[in-house]
Amino acid sequence: MQLTSVRLEPPYLLYLGDTPDDDHAKTGHGIAYWRPEHCAGQMRLGDCPVDLGLPEMSVADAVDAGVKTVIIGVAPLGGQIPDHWLPQLIEFARVGIDIASGMHSKLKSMPDLVAAAYKGGSTLTDVRVPPANLPVGQGKPRSGKRILTIGTDCAVGKKYSALALHRELERRDFKATFRATGQTGIMIAGEGIPIDAVVADFISGAAEVLSPDNDDDHWDVIEGQGSLWNPSYSGVTLGLLHGSQADALVVCHDAARTNILDVFGDYPIPELDEVVDDALRLARRSRPRCFCAGVSVNTSTMTDFEREAYLGKLQDHLGLPCVDPVATGMSPIVNFLLKHA
Amino acid sequence: MQLTSVRLEPPYLLYLGDTPDDDHAKTGHGIAYWRPEHCAGQMRLGDCPVDLGLPEMSVADAVDAGVKTVIIGVAPLGGQIPDHWLPQLIEFARVGIDIASGMHSKLKSMPDLVAAAYKGGSTLTDVRVPPANLPVGQGKPRSGKRILTIGTDCAVGKKYSALALHRELERRDFKATFRATGQTGIMIAGEGIPIDAVVADFISGAAEVLSPDNDDDHWDVIEGQGSLWNPSYSGVTLGLLHGSQADALVVCHDAARTNILDVFGDYPIPELDEVVDDALRLARRSRPRCFCAGVSVNTSTMTDFEREAYLGKLQDHLGLPCVDPVATGMSPIVNFLLKHA
């Protein structure tokens, strides 16, 4: 079957609308940061304060620059595309530029936009829609090597860590592919499967399709989703873990987080040695030799001194490389990974 | 929100078509066995050899007997409704009798049937379609008591064991509700949520909706799905486990099974003490006081002597009641459950 439902063609124009702040423009920032070579420009409405540092473009500019895809790089509250963005999106569609969105409201459910895309020969891509006809997981051992990021909670840096691992592997001339499982990751990679939008029966099947058989020396770096310790999303995480057949896990954590976010009730984040043990025990069901290659911690609330003390202590305790992917980089984890794989 | 997507009104007529054998009529057998008081009759085509022991009925007989719902009690290969069944189903719809199906092909996708149902005022229910607008799991502790069946694999008796537990609790005049999570269970209960058809993000939310707050002395007996040890479906199982907030688990097993069915690769079923420990460790994330109330084993391949020796040895080893739900009954597990809850 076709690997994924989504393929985005660069160069991109990142559409920001009149988004009020950077928090709502994480997708745009992610794409601009990780794929600057694919980003030709940005478009904003009115006095939108968000700035990705890309050239400002009109529709005509985008045509001149050879832009192939407009990516809606923001997530407005409620996930709906506001009506007043529609005229510009329709203009893009009319001139044959593709449009991609990860929002809850689907581009393909907007009749005027669909009509314009039909006339203009433009493709509308709703990134949150999983591929049709995903298989049930088969459990069959696969060739190639895979590493998966596992979070102590949601929003602790699983995507960032996976992208940083992938970049470090490529920097060292290893064959590696970033495998995206969430909307922003998919837009950065240009392809992927939105694993949390898949029907429950097919989670591990989707994970198997996402990271298929590969060369023995090739690494798939798989973006984790949810958390085994978050009772809202643990099913997604376990299905992804079992389907991924990871050779190695990287545990991702936010040092400032003591409890699972956005749940009601008492859900403390376990100690990290327990996290590693529990994750490996589950992972080894489908990949008996799986090991933990390190811990990637968001320590952005710490001073340099605090960070050094925290990571040093953690590293001594776990016997694993412990890094902040932004402040200290992924190199120690990649060293450990390559030594033990 | 409305508790479940499905409500079936008895009395039922069980439709068997020309199903070739009992293996393809498990749904019909399950409904006839567990809900005889709801079953008015059966209908077969030609020389169908399957017999549920119910009165044979024509459409006119069904009208006379006050049948409210025709349930398609079979699962043909491929899950499609054969064209030659359609004339009879259309006749039922025309006379205002509801139709329910758990097959992959949807009743509501058959235009002639939909038209007949519209004219006749009959409701078409596709049991595999989950409710719309399920919430994300919240993790909020709930009142009431819940027990969940957990399988060492798929098809080891989770539904049967849950129904037998429910029956035993009701026999002892406890307040109890069977909570169905699969198509046959839903048809037996008359309501429920097909948990494996829910979008991955909402598995535990669906489980929370399925077993809501209740009286402190009320038991929800929840039908398990999939298996934590089956890499194809483990995500469904963990989401259901975390969302159910079970006070007690009953482990279900098939004594003749040493490996997970229908997967490719080496997936031995772990020892049962390991199964109990692993399941409790995960369950306690959302219900810290969760305990195991016993093990329910399909020992149908054993002689009475072998069964007694097997269950006795297992019981000594685990320190938990170990039963065959058919051969020895659920009473010891319910005794243990009520003593420790």
C-alpha cells in the first residue's frame, strides 16, 4: 500500500492569518525551524504579530517564487478556519497552488474552496485524515533499525527530540528517516500518519506501515505520541510502541512537570528509572532487544548551573546519557545509540 | 451525552440467512444463550444448517409476535451482507421492524434498504459505528465499582466471563450492569460502545463514557477487548484499561493457547503470574487500589481430571480463585471479589 496519506510538495508558503501569538503558530515555527530550505515565504493578515522571519508574500509573489504548497501554520482556538481567511485560500487554490491544513475543520468540507481547487488543479490536503484501508498490526519482525521517542507526558519534546536525533544521525552520514505521527511532524516531514486519528483497531498496523522493512543500516526515527502514563492517550502510545518494534527508545521529559497535564485526578509522573523500566518491558514484547538510548529533558526553566547539576545527577543515577536537546544537544545519545545498537 | 450509540428494542428475531456453520453464527448463539427472554424467533434461508432452537418465523409471523428488532446474528466471511439476503431485510424494514447488524458492510449504505426503512418507519442500526462526539479521556476518579475482564489474547472468553460474572452478581441480588465493548456483547446487552472502532485519541474517553459514575454499591462488569500481550490490539486494551478505572480485574485465558493467534513472529503468552502483575501495574495508574479477583480459563480441551489438576495447581501458585466459567462457574471469583472490594 501507499506508505502515507500525505505528501506535501515544497517550496512552501506558510500562512499565518491574523493569529494573535506564537503559541498558536507552533506548526509554522516548527516548519520554519526544521525545514528552512523548503520555506519560500510567509503570508499574514492585517497586523498579525507572529513573524517566522520569512519573506512576506502576496499570492502573485508566491506564483512568481514557484511556491507549490501553502501550509496553514497555525492552530486557532477550536481548530476552525475563520471565514475571513477563505478569500486568500481560494485565490491560492485558483492559481493551482496546493493547500495543506492540520486543523479540525477540513479544507475538503469547504465547498467554495473545493470548487476553486477543482478549477485551479490544486490539491487540498487535510493532514489529520489518516490513510484509508490501514491494515491490522501483524507483529512480523522487520528489517532496518528504529528508534522511538517516549514521553513522560504529552508536550514534553517528543517531536523536537526525534527531529534532533534524525538531524544528528544525518550529520554523521547515517541513513535515517524521520517518521512523523502528528500534524506538525507530518508538515515538517512532508509525509506521515496522524496516529491519534486512526481507528483504534489499526494503531499498531499504522505504525507498521509508517516504518516498514528497510536496509539493515538504516534508522527510522519515529516521533512518539501521547504517553504511557497519561490515561487519556496511553492506548495510542502502546499501539505505536508495539507497532514500531523499536530497537531503541529515547525517553522525553519536562523537568518542570511533576504531574500529567490536563487530567482530573492524581497522576504524578513516575521517577525516570521506573519510566525507563516500564517502557522497555512493554517495548520488548515486539522487539526483545530494545534498549533505552538516553533521556532528553526540557530544562528551559533552569539556569545553566542547575541544568548541569540536574542532568549530571540523572545520568549517574540511570547510567544513560541525559541531555537537553536544545541546550546541550543530542550527540551523547547518538553516541550511546550507535555503540549499543 | 447519550451513553451509547446503540439501543436495541426486544423482542428480537435472529436472522441467520444461509450461514454454513455455527462458527459464523457466534453472535446469534450468544444472544440466544444470554438473552433467551428477548428472543422471539429465528429466520433462515434455504437449507441453512445453523439452528438456535428458536421458533422459525416468516416476516408475517414476526409482525404477529410483536418482534421489534431483527438482529443479523451471523458474520459471513468478509463481513458483507450478501445480496440475496436483501429482499427479506427490505420486507422487515417496510413493515416497521428495526434491523441491527454488526457487519463491516453498513446497513445504512444500502440505498434500497434505507428507502424501505424510511417508508416503514424502521430504524437501521450499525452496531460497529461508535457514537459521535466522544470526549478525550479525563482521568477523573468515578464513583461506583467496576470490574474488567483482561485476556491473555483475543478470543479467550473475555465476553463470556464478563457475562457470567454479571449473571452471578445479579443472582446474588447485587446491583450490576454488563458494559459491552464489542459487537456481539452490544447485541446481547442491547447497548454499548464498539471500543475498537473508536478513533485512537478517544479510546479511554469512550471507556469513561461507557462506565460512568454510579452508586457506591453498583458493579459495572466491563467486557474486555484485545489483549495487552497481542501487538495488534494492545493499544485498544490499554486505553480501555485506563479509562475503565477498574477496581478489579479478572484475567481470561485459554489453557490450550501457548502463543498469540494470528500474528507473525514469536509472541508467547507469558506465565499467568506475570500477566496478573503486568496488568495490575498498568491498571493501578488510573485506579491505585485495583486488584485481581481471579483467573477464568477455557479448559474445554481437558478431561475433568486434567481440569481439576490444572486449576488446582494454578490456584495454589497464584493464590487467586481459578475457574472455568463454563465447567466450574464464576462463584469462587465473585466470592473473592466481594470479600476484597
